[in-house]
Amino acid sequence: MHASGYEPWSAERAAQIIADHQHMAGAAMPILHAIQEAFGFVPEPVVPMIAETLNLSRAEVHGVVTFYHDFRREPPGRHVIKLCAAEACQSVGARALTAYAEDKLGLEMGETSPDGRVTLEPIYCLGLCACAPAGMVNGRLVGRLDTDAIDEIAAEASR
């Protein structure tokens, strides 16, 4: 396991994950989710493996990976910070908070720091609209975010 909690990428492990899920209805999505759960991202060499197994074109599988915001094509940082970009959060200042977080972390939305420490990503509705603006830090839901909370999250991510 890497420090991030993900397994190191290997074609053998990916093939096992594909085999374990290939018989499910609509298997592409469950396979992609399982691949990302294992490795933290969907490695490019997995796309033709899935396409061949499911008798799909590489373009079809690539289209699924690139269409859904939740799939990463690069390994994430050790800390993943997701800030909600949906309308309810936007209505209570999420855009300004995102700009503050980008400035504080020195990252644009969708980037990982060069040292692999932190990834900043958008997420679209966590169902915490009553606690907006909301986000997710290393899989933990957080609500009522403000600049002080972003400062604490950035400090946590720097460790």
C-alpha cells in the first residue's frame, strides 16, 4: 500500500478486478469504480483492458472515464480536498471559498501539488445543502465551510 492508502498500480491486479466485475450488468461503471478504489485513479493502460473484456471500443471506455468528474486519470495527492460546486453551495459563497482555497493551497481546481501532498477537486452536490458551502476532506464530509475551515484543512494537508 502507498502512503495514500491505495495499492500500487499493476496490470495483474487490474485484470483481477476486471474479471471480478465483468459479469455484472453495465459492468464498465462498477469496474471503473473498483479500479479507482484500488489504485486511487484509472490508469490509462486499463482502458483497453476493459474495452477488450467488455467488447467495447477504447473510445467508449475512455468516454466514460472522461465524462464522469469522479474518475481521476492521475494518482491523487495524499490528501484529497473536494469542494462542492453545485448551485446551493454557490449561492452561499462557494465560488469565493474555492478561490480562497486555490490561493491558500497554490493549486487550481483539479490539480495535485507537485510534491503529491494534496489534490483539490470539485464535487457536485454532497447532499449537505443545508450546511453549505460543503466539501469532503479525505473522504470525511464537512459543512459550513469558511476561510477559517479552509485554513485548518490546509494545515492538516501540510502534515
